[in-house]
Amino acid sequence: MFCSSSWWRSGGVYASTKFQQEQQPEIQFPGIMVQAIYPGAAPGEVLSQVTLPLEAALKNVEGVKNVTSQSANSVSGLQLEFSYNDDMKKKQELVKQAVGEVRLPEGVDKPQVMYYSTTNQPIMYSTVIARGDMTESELSDYVKNTLRPKLEALEGVGEVQTVGLKDDGVYIRLDAAKMNERGIAFEQITGALQANNLSVPLGEATVGQSTLPVFVQGDLRSVEQLKAWPLTADGTVKLTDVASIGQREDLAIVNRTNGKPSVTLNVVKTATANTVDVSERVLEAYDEAEKSGQVDTLIMYDRAVDIKESVGSLAREGGLGALFASILILFFLRNFRATLIAIVSIPLSMLIAMICLKTFTDVTLNIMTLGGLAVATGRVVDDSIVVIENIIRRIRGEKADSGLIAAATAEVGRAITSSTITTVAVFAPLGLLQGMIGGYFRPFALTVGFALLSSLLVALTVVPLMAWGLMKNKVPKETGESAMSRGYKRVLEWSLAHKGTVLVLATLIFLGSLAPIFAGKIGVTLLPESDYKYIFADLKMPKGTTASAVRTEAAKLDKLIAEHPAVKNSSVTMGGTFFGEESANAAGWFIGLKNGTDLDRFSDEIAAKVAVPEGAEFSLTQDDMSGGGAIDVTVTGPSTGDIRTGTGMITEAIAKIAGTENVANNLQDGTKGIAIEVRQADAQKYGLSAAQASMQLRPFLSETSAGQIGDGSGASDLHVTLGGISIASRDDIAGLKLLSPDGAAIRVRDIADVKEVQLPSTLLYKNGAEFATVSGKIADKNAGKVNSEIERALKDLKLPAGVEYEFGGSNADIQQMMSDMMMAMLVAVGMVYIVMVIAFREGRAPLAVLFSLPFALIGGLVGTLIGGEPMSVSSMIGFLMLIGIVVTNAIVLLERVHQQIERGLTIRAALIEAGGTRLRPILMTAIATICALIPLAIGMGGGSIISSGLAVVVIGGLASSTLLTLVVVPVMYELLYFKRARRERLSLSAEPAEPAA
């Protein structure tokens, strides 16, 4: 016996060390994002020249359901929707192939193809700060040439995202006046650079005994070589005669951490790497960097810390659960040996479950598997409690031997097998859930299922063996019937005699528990709030704001943020987002917070203090979907004008609703642009077309790539731009010089009108049809209430004819979640009934058991109301769990009833006898489960999704259902066998039959 249990323990510990450790389960969201940058292009130009060609190719990719595109200034983005069953890694390769076959205009950067997964996000957010008198340039060089390569070479590191590095490109700034004076054209310089700055292989030649490669080498090796480069055949005009050459002096993106110059490094691991192991290697590399004395490193957030805390939380909860179970068993059984036997099932069941998870599944050790083990802590001891309690009861009245222990185990074996399989069956529907919710909770369901099956194995094998080994020579003293049991029998006798009164009272209590829902006292949200220790912030200044103005405003806000007592560290990126996306009018923050910070309260306090210039926006965002939700309304119509009108009406209506923030649409956030409208008749006089004019004008307004410059060991991008010309107005553009095909100099105004026009910030198309979006954030925890108010407001609008809207965002997510969970519950109830029919071999007893389910709702709703928790997917999982847990008590009770009926008792006598006999194990298992969940309910769980919402539902539901089950289930059982019970009572003799043992 002890050798077997030791083997299981050793195997469980070994399996636990072999799990890949992650913060969340791997979930690949069914979408591929394609993004292409077309510098300087207006939304219309981006749409026609980039977005539509890409969309035409991508809509034919196998498995694509929908293609949604966004065309904004300089940026084209396409979202491809796939099925949740598709492998996004394979789809990414197919999309890359399709994108590679599309011919895009010159100047468009290579499109990026990305997909989102919970495991391809950074596992560590960190910054490197200059120490001593190290300059920003030296810091950038150190990170780029020393630290980043070292991190990228570490095992398990897939990517190191850097923000705030100095641009090491070489810029050739041409002087238009000097070029005109010496007769040098822009195309002459760029053409020569691109034609000569290359290395071309020609083949091989045999020299002596060796075969050597032959190539033409014309590439530029250094800035000095570039400065001396001749532009004319006689060498009289050099590049420096018409241009200045050097690196970019100002940084496009500036990074500051706690007010000091820094560079951000976000570490992304490979798909199969262990988060904790990768984190430890990165921290070692940072320690070595600090020992060099050049830099300081600051870890803003490390996911490995949360993983370790989750493991610690599980150990703490398991210990507390075992302690509570021990106290309860000792209190009820008053026997130390029996207590020891029962609590052995907790660690042993957990370790066996770990072996099964590692052997039969590919799940990782994450918050969902750990949460499943935490939730199962109280339930895994239940089967052992029932077995050991029955063994103790039998030993007290009979001779202790192996046959008695085997008989006592067999007596409850069918009951605990049925109840455990029933509970496991409840979690099967979680595997049917689609989307993100299904992906998250599948590991949870597998973990709980294996833990419960393991507990059944332990209860039927290890517990009887330990009972025989520890109790055969130590028989517990026989005790009489407890006062609690006698009192319960009296209550049960009265209830069976007054069935109508009992059922009416139970129904009234049930209906009364629904009142908080209809009164709006219980909120609804998708996911419970997380306990992440950081938050993101974004500043968006009006289009066209200068870089210095953005940095000044960002510095003011950074100081305000840093002064908040809850802020541990603050890292701001100016000139882009925290993740390195360049945007001249934006700034982004990563704000590290102290333990225990309330994210919603922090957001409210910062938002109340922030005052930004007119037209600017400041927002705080949590790194999840909890605590409220997103607003997303899609507007379609017969024409652009109708869509614009309808979108404006919807935006205004939503913005007026309390609990909404940052309500905007993609149309109102437009920018002003300058359109050069070519007059065809005038252009033809000079032999120019619109295309020829644009080719000559582009160098004045954007940079041109001319390859790279380097010696082979390193290379820098080479850019050509026109300097010395100030363009500050439409008149400046109208006065720019153009050359006609015959060499005549003309100005832009001679062939075109220069006008200022209003442009939408984004043009949206879905499968080729234009639409607009209204977006925002729900700040209220009760997202369901706010969504209902939005729906009512939108229904009252009188939109233009043909304009329709689709309300998505958190509203669609919540409705999908509620629909999926209700379906899962219905399937679970059906499966529970089928399992019980098989166990009881008839249908009426299982039907009586099902009457205990509605009463679980009473306590679950009351617990949610008292706990102040909104109804979330975590709460719904709690109600799903109750279906399995609640029927366990009823099965244990009715199984004893059937045994006593088979031994000759009447239905009523059997119900009363079984109630008195099974009262103690029912109360013990229920209270043990409740006590084990108390740490989770009061916030000691450490998880983000498996939260107190689940715990309060299970605690409240189990408490109410246990008390009512002890009364309502016997009443319903006798009612379902009414004719037989009545016949038995009429024929009952004066002396009732003696209860069977």
C-alpha cells in the first residue's frame, strides 16, 4: 500500500517539474493582420494603390471567411478572419505567400503579416538606463550592438522588441539651389546611387588550383567614400558640393524611464520555450550587463513572477484546504487516524492528476490548470470522506476485519462512483465551447476532471487499505445517534407529511433569489478583473502637432503619473507607442504599479488630474478584457453620406450615456490634407501628366531609399532627401519648380490647383463594402447595464433610410458567453441525468435529484450579491460546477434509500433512515468544499480568471442547495413514488420494521 502511494507521489512530483510553465493557455485568435506602410500617402491613395490590390489577393487564401480593411494616412491594414479550428501558423505562411505575389507601388514598405496568440506576447517588459555620463547615442549603440544580440542568442528567446534606439541611417540632404547652379538633377543623383551602390556576382573562375567567385563590387563602404563620390564624369562636382551628408540628429522616438534616457526591451519567447526558464536566462544576462558598470536595468513586468506566485498560491490553498478538511473530519469523526486517512487523498489525488495531465494532454502549467487544481482541492476529499465515514460507522458496531472494510467501501462505492462521474460529466460541455472562452477553460475542465477521477481511485483503493492498516487494531468507540441527526429526522418527518407547504416555501425562496437580477443589482461583464500590476496609457495629440510640443506635453503627464503614490515605475515613449509603432503626434506609457493597487481606482484618479490641450486625447488601458468592456458599433449604408450621417448620430447618442468613455468614430477623427489637382489641359501644354508631376514632387515631401552603406560587418540604410526648401503653406507647394520634358522650368500652380481638403482618418471596407465604426470604452463594471442602455438609445434613433448598425464589442462577447454557457449547462444537466439513470437503473430517482439544482441558484446569486461581484464567465463556470457538486449529495442520500428499500423498508422509513445516516457525510463534504474555496473567495487565489466570482457562487450555491436538498429531494422522491408510498403507509403494520444496518 505504502509503496504504491509512494510511487504515485514520486511520479506526480516528477511530472510537475516537466510541465511547460505559462501564464495563460495558448490561444490562437482566428485572424491574420497584414499591415503595409506607404509613407506620405493619403487614405484614398492608400486604399486604391495598396489596400485593394492586397485584398484582391488575400480574399482567395484558403479558409478566409471575411476580409476587413483599414486605409489611413500612410498605413494600410487588413484583417483576415478564419475559423477557430484553423492553425494560424500555417495560415500565416499562406498569407505571406499571397502578399509576396502582389505588386505594390515603389516606396511601399514590405507588408508585415502577424497573428495574435496569448503566447506570442512579451513575457518581460524592461528598460535599460544609461549610467554615469553615458550619452543617449552611446546607450543606443550599446543596446544595439552588445545587449540585444546577447539576449537574442539566449535559448528560448524568439524576439527582442526595442523602442527608443537611435536611427543609424545615413542621410544625404540635397540643396536645391546648389543643384540648379551646377545643373544636377535629383533623378541623376538617386539613379546613380541606386545603380552603383551594389555588389553583383558574375560566376566562378579557376585560378591555379582553386575555383574562386567573381563579382562586380561597386557598393559604398564608408561615409568618407560617399563624400568624395563624383557626380560628373570629369569629377569636378562631388556629392558634397550639392548636399550635406550625416546621420539623423534628432530621435524619431524618445524613451524615458523615471525621467531618465532609456531604451525599452520587450522579450518575446519562442512558442515551445518555458516562460520561467527564459526569464531566468534574461535576468542573468541583465545582471552581467549591470556588472559592466555601463547601464542599469529595470524590470517593469516579468510574467514569470506571476507564474511563480500562482504556484505558491496553489500550495497555500491546498494547505489551507487540507487544514480545514482535517479540522472538519476531526470534529465530526473525533478520530485522528481517520482524519489522516481522509486528508491523504488531497495531495495524492493532485499528484495523480498531474501525471494524467502530462501523459494524456499537451496543456501547460498556467493559471487555468492551477486554478482547476485550486478549485478541486475541496472536492477531491469528498469521496474519501464518504468512504472513511462509512467504514468508521460500520466498525463501531461490528467486528473489524478486511471483509467489513471491503463491504463498507462497496456499500458507498456505487454512490461515490456515480457522483464523481456525474461531476466529471458536467465539465465535458466546456470542451464544446467555441472561441476564446472555450480555449481558456478547456485546460481547467481537463484538470478538474482528472483530479476528480484520481480522487475516486484513491477513495476506492488507498483509503480502504489505509483504514485496514491503521484501524484494524484501534476500533473507534461506539457513540449513539447525535442530537443533530435526531433533529434532522424530525424535520424530515414533518416535511414528508407537509409536502405542499415545503414545495411552496422552496419555490418562493427560489423566485425571491431572482429579484436581484431583475432589479439590476447584479452586474454582468465578460471576464472578472485581473490583478495585473501594470497599466498602459496613451496620449494622442492633434494631427500635425510638432514633435517638441508632443514631448513637452508628455513630460508634464509623465511627472503627474510618477507622483501618484501607487506608481512604482513609469516608462514613456514619445513619438510613438510603447510597443514601438511610430506616430509623431503620440506618446505611450508602461506604468508599473505597487502590489494591491486597484486598477480602476488608479485610472479614475489619474484621469481626474489629467488636463490635455483641446483636440488631444489621453486614455488608460488594462492589458486584458476585464473590468468593463469595449464598445464597437459597425455602421453600413447605401452611400458614404448616409453612413457619415448615421455614424454621427450614433456617436452622439452613445457619448451621452453614463459609464461610457472615449466614444469616437473613424470619420470624425479625420485630418486635413493638401490635394494637388492637376488641370489636364494646362498640363498637356507643357507635355506633363499627373504621374510625371507626382514623381518630381515626391522628393520634396518624402525620403527616398538608396540602398545601404557598410563594409560587410555592419550596414546602415542610405536615404536621400531635399533640404534647404521650407514648405509651410499651400503657396509654398504651388511655387515648387517642375521640369517639362523639353527642359522648361514651370511651377506647380501653372498646371494644378493646390487645395486644403478634409480627409477621413481611416477608410474601412469589409468584403469590398464600405462601413464606419463607432468605438469607445465601458468604464462601469456592470458592462451589461451600460450595453442595455446603449441598445435602447440606438433603437430610438431615426437613422437615414438604408443605414443599419451592428452592435458588437463587449455586448456581443457577453451575449455569446451567456448563450454558450447556458447551452453548456443544458448539456451538462442532460449528461448528469443520463449518468444517474445508468447508476440507479431507473428514471424517477434521478428526476428527484435534479430538483436540487434550482436551489443552487439561490445561494449562488446571493453569494454574488454579497461579494459585490459582477456576473462573469468565471461566475458561470461556478454555476456549471454546482450542477455536478450539488447532485453529489443527493446521489449519496438516494443511493442509501435504495439500499434500505431493497432490504425491506418502506419508502418513508428508508428516506428517514438514510437521512439520519447520510447527514454527517453530506455536511462534511459540503463544508469541506466550502472551506477550501474560502481563500479564493477572499482574494488569496492569485488568479485572474479563476477568481472570487467562481468561489462565491460555489460557496453560496453549495450552502443553499445542501440545506434544501436534505428536505426537498426526499419530498420529491416520495412524491414521484406517490402511489407506492401511499400503499405502503396504508398497509403499514403497527410495529415499524427495524432499520437495516
